[in-house]
Amino acid sequence: MKEEMDGCVKPAAGPLVEGEAAPDLHSQEEKAMVRATVGKEAPDFEATAYLPGEGFKNVKLSDYKGKWVVVCFYPGDFTFV
């Protein structure tokens, strides 16, 4: 019997923290955004990931705090650009 698998269909959520206000060059409004900075803690976010033996699962970057992590983003159709 073929095993049904959940797909990676939900967009990532995040950042999960408030950021500093950054000016938008296209309007007079200011929008809050979180920036990743070398030497600083990475902004937390949540995304769907495929884990061997577990299938697709929502994970947060903070779930891996204190561990080495490689984050790889790619198009939803798995094409290589």
C-alpha cells in the first residue's frame, strides 16, 4: 500500500520577533523588518521541513538553538536556478 505523505504546501511563517523600523524607498511609510547580522543571533522563523523517518513537519529555527544548522531555500517546484 502506498503511504500518503503530507506536502510542503504552507508558506514559511516569520520572522517570529519584532524588528527595527526600516524606511521603504518607495513610500513614506516605515515597515518593521528583522535583519540577519553576522555575529548576532539569527531571527527566529517557522517553516515546513522534510525530516527522514518523520515526513513533513513544522520546525522553528529556535528548535535548533545551540546546534549547527544549514538552511537551504529553493523554489517550490524543486527546479534549480
